[in-house]
Amino acid sequence: MLDLSAAVQGFLLALGLFVCPGPKDVLVFREALLGRSRAVLVAISSGSDLVLIAVGVLGVSAALETFPSLQMLLQAAGVALLLGHAVHAACAASKGSSAVLVSATQEANGSWVRRLLVMSLGNPASWLDTVVILGSVGAALPSSASVTFSLGAVCASVVWFTAWVFLARGTSHWLTSPKSWQIVDAVTAMAMFGMALWLTKDLAALF
């Protein structure tokens, strides 16, 4: 029997975490502006959250607390990932919107999908929300309630990313000038650099 109270708890807690945009949200917004498939964007974003929440509930959050060296390794890899995306966005901002549109055409083979998958599963900000916070809360519940809690959290992810993608599509008609695209990529680069800096400071505190 489904524990609806656990599902509601998972939904509200997850939604509260997801509505604060992070690096993955910035990347999803940018790809939505470029006209990527809404279904694919939501599927990758929420599907990765499903995987990470399940990983957390199954005990990886406890393992991260037990083995600080593993946590440091994951955060270091996350910093490198964020810096790579920041450089990519900064280069796009320096080239202007024409380069962005050419790049979007060239990435029709699915490289943008791989990039989003890497950001979704390797982004330490996503790990903090899903594996550490949601995973630890879900793992502390009885097994039946843990399942419904996780389902509620995943539903929140679907709701959030669906709304986020549609918001991006709704504002895309305002971004038709080269200057507007440069602003989008500049903001993306700053968000990635900022998160990388924050994680670097947090990583230094672990030593």
C-alpha cells in the first residue's frame, strides 16, 4: 500500500531543493532555448535525478560520510566538469549568437545529449540535493515509505523540469539578437565558474 504522506514529503522536500537553479538547470535552460526536444530534456534531467535518488537511498550517502576521501574525489571531478562547461560557455559568449546556432546544428548528432547526461550525473550540486539530502532522508524511512518518498521526489523533478523547459521556450522569442545570446552564454559561464569556486573552497575545507 502506498504511503501518501511519505510521497508528499518527498515531493515537497525535492521541489524545495530543485526550485533553486543550479548548473544543470542553467544548461537545460540554454538547450531548451536552442530548440532541443522538450521530452528528451525532461527525460534526461528527471531520469538522472531518479538514478541519483535511488543511489542515495541505497546507502551511498552513508558511504560518502564514512569515506571522506571518496567525497573529495567526487568533488574534485565535479570542479573539473564545471570548469570545462564554463570555458565552453565563455567561448560561445565571445563568438556571439551565430556561432551558437552553428554549434547547435553541428550537435544534432547527439553530442548535446551526452553533455547534458554528464552534467546531470556528474554535477556535485545534483549529488548534494539528490544523493546526500534526499537519499539520506529516504534511507531513514521504512522500506515501503522509502519507495513512495523517492517516487514523490522524482515527481517533483518532472514537474520542475517540465515547467523550466516550457519557461525557456516561452522566453526564446526575446532572444533573437546576437547580444542576447552572448548574455545567455555569459550568465551560463559565470554560474559554472561560481559553482566551481564554491566547491573548491568547500573542497579545501576537507583537507
